Amino acid sequence: MKKRGFIFLSLFLVLFLVPSISADSNNVGDSPRRIVYVIPGDGLDIKTIDTMIQLANPTDLDNFLKVNGFSNGKEDSKFQQMLSRGEASPLMEEYMLANHRFNIIQSTGVNPNIETFKVSDENSLKDIEALAFTGQNMGSGHLKVERERAKLRQSSSRGLNALKKSGVTLDPGKDILVYIDENPGFFIRGARTNIVAAINVVILSRGYLASPVIAHELTHAGILDGEFYCDQYSYANWFEQNKLRLALTGGKKGCANPYDALGCCGDNPRWWEGRNDPDSLRSFKPMEYEKHLEAIGLGPNCIPLKCWKDKNCICDLKGLYKVESCIGNPCQTGDPHPPYCRDLLGSGTTSNSLTCFGSDGLKLEVIKNERSSTGASSSPSQSR
């Protein structure tokens, strides 16, 4: 986990200083990337707020509340009164956005222009939700894209019109829509399923509103440079996302990032006999893989070598030896000691609770690599 004092200071700076940062601080185009949050109804409902409080980092939430005048954090009587009266939505929305902005800046270097809109009209919400979930059942979509294209365009058009009717005008070539899904459960699908719509959409359910996963999802949606970055936690996921991207662009563009450029993931095709299709991989080559890991100084699936050799950590990390659980490439060459840093699109997004990474936790950044138009080639030139 990250140091509490550092997070408190960072959130404080985000809340009070970030609005004064100019567009020059962004590395995307000439102006800040615009992210539009759509919240159904008049605000976050009681169950959503309860879920946020339960799942939020308790120290971070308390620090946020104290900065806002609630001296006893979430136990403060004034805050509890707000909750009981159903008046806490504006404050918790502010917490959500401060948390998200902090994670976006920390992991991508992008300081976005964030706007929020509340939509209450049921018919408009129905069309906006249809836009948000466009193509969710397409799977990889590479065989269905052409057949479904007319239906997708129709659904997207209705959704964009409903947004415009609600006062939300979007630039499909630049803006990103974040749709808050307050239905029960922890369902989350990022832009991977929604790049088939007219605008890239990130869907966040109530279980993820206080989570750092937003930066990961927005990287799928093009927050860096408008390109589609694919998951790095398994070759199967990367392969399917690459196929979908190729189908949507007529074969012109695949993933903006190759899979595992460094070669430390156990399911990288270079360590298996067979073709590059995950279903065709046959025989694993353990000796070659282990020799390569020794040469680059990492453990299986990009685990820091020190962690892999620490017997006290094996119980936490043994699940990551599975081929579908790669942490992701290191952010820079060499990985001798904490603080460790991994690719934002690897499984490290969900590994922050692991104690083996030290008191600084696991920092996450986007790793850019040179690629071919298919996204299949790899070059280990890593940068922010």
C-alpha cells in the first residue's frame, strides 16, 4: 500500500492546486483531454455512497473529510447527519473526482478536464445506457463488426442525441464518456467493449467509484494520445482486443502497445511452441524462459526478483505464477529494489494490497513501446 502521508498531500494538491495547472502540463494535443461523467438521477444514491465508504481507502477518505471540515473523518457527527438526510452526494462526488484525478495524473501524466452531468429523464437515460453498453455481448467482435455496424451506429446516434438533449455535447474524436452504473454488483467494463460505439466509453459500477482502476480503463479509451492500449495481464486478453481493434479499423491499427515487450510474462508466445493464436500454443519452454528471466533479473510473470526469492512473500505471490496473471513489465530497465513500478495495463492494477512490494506499494504507469500497425511487434524502448 502507498504511504499515507504522500497520498494525503497528493490529494490535497489535486483538490486545491490542480485547477490552476495550464494545458501545457498535458502530454495530449494542445488542450486537456475532456472526460465527461454522467451520473443517473439527481446524484449518487444511498447504496452507492455506502459502497464507496466501505471500499474506499479509510485513511484517504478520512483525510479528505478532515480537509473539508469533518474533524473526525467518516465518524464525524456532521458527516453522519449528511448521510442520514441523503445530502452526502455532492461531497462524495467531489471525493470520487479528486481520487480519480489523482490516479489519472499519477499513472498517465495527463491532467484532464473533468465535467459532470446528472441526467434524470428516464428515456434519455435508457438511450445513454444503450450507448454505454453498445457491443458488450460482441466478445472479440472480429467476426461481427461488419454485420452489427448498422445497429451499433443507430444505438450510438440515439445515445449521443440523448446526451445532447441533456446538455452534454461531445466530440467523439476526442472526448471520453464515463458512465456511472448504479445497478447492484461489481460489474466493470472499460473501453474494450465500447470502442465499437461512436465515442469511447468507460463504465464504472458502484464498486469501483473509489478505486484506482479508472486510470487503467481510461488508457483503453485513449486518454494518452487517442490510441487504444490493450491489457497486459494475459496474452489471451491482449490477442482478443487486438483482433477487435483490427476489425474496427479495417486492419490498419491493432493495439498501441505490443504484448510483454520485455518477455517476462509466462504466457508470451516466444516461450511456447505453436502459432501466436493463444488456442494454438502447445509446449511450454521452461528452460528458455527461466534463462531469460535470469538475464533480465526478474521473477516469473515480471515479479520483482527480491519478492520471488523471499519465502515470506511466496504465499502472496504464488497465484501470480499462473500464465493468466502477469503483473506487467517494469516501468524502467532494472528492478533491484522498492519502490517498484509496473505497467498500468498489467495485473498490478489489482495487486496494490500485496505486502511484498514494500511500504511504497506498487506504482503504476503506462509503458509505451514501438509497434507495427498490427500491434504485434515488440521493442523494449520503455517510457512514460
